[in-house]
Amino acid sequence: MSIGARVKRLREARNMSQVELAKACGCLQGNLSILENGSVKMPRYLVELARALEVSPEWLKTGEGDPHPTSFAEFRNYRYLDIGLRLRNTRKALDLSVRDICKYINVSIETWEEWESGKTEPDVQSMIEWSRWHGITLDWIYRGVGFGLPSLLVDRLSSLNRDS
């Protein structure tokens, strides 16, 4: 079964419309339609979809294993994936290279790539430095709360989500 078929089955089992699920995961209804029809193999908003559908991102992606995370380690890993996705999307929205960010906040490229891929959690001091540089809030980085972000960044992040 494809990821699109799993999403559709879960959405329908929860009596959700595509519009409701799109709102819950922060994408457009058209993105879900394309995903469910099989035109997209891996959405950028995988973690958000998994959260909205209350399943693990890994299960949603592969269909293998337990759909519901059971250990603290699994929950922590999904949190790291969430943070990494926000770091990557924010970097892209700001049109920054990994090298530029690493130079400014004084971390190695390897460290940044581990953060962005969700392998490890970024350290707070480095994120404070990045937030000072571009007005990114720690609430956004660690919790996904976009209130207080610069409007230009919000517009660019929204554009990235529409293109997913």
C-alpha cells in the first residue's frame, strides 16, 4: 500500500475531509489530493501528517512496524524530525545555505545536517544565535508555534508548503 493510500484510509477512518486534514497539518487540500492519488511519493509535510493522523511518521512512510509509537525514544525521535523539518524549511525560506548558517552560529556542517535530518536536537545556544540573526523564535524552532515570526518568513514558509 502506498503512502497516499495509507493517508486516505486513515483520513476516512477518522471521518475527516481533505480540507480538515490539510488544515490540521498545514498544507493545501490540493496537496493531499495529489498525495492520495499517488502523484507524490514523499510529502514534505510527512511529520505533520503523521501527527494529525496520530501515527508514527516511519509507519506512515513505509507501512511497516507499529503505527503508534510506544516508547519515549520513539516520541523523542519524532520530535527531532519535527524540529529538523522546521530548520530545513526555515533555512530554505530564508534562502540560506547550510554553510552560511554554520559560519554564523559557529557549528560544523555535519552538526547542522544532523539537526536538519532529525538525528539530534539542536542546542539552545546555537538556536538563540540563529534567532538573533533572522528573528526566528525559539517557539518556532522547538514547538512549531509561528506566532511572532517575521511576516516575510511566514509568507515564504507558506509558499514552501504550497509547493510540497
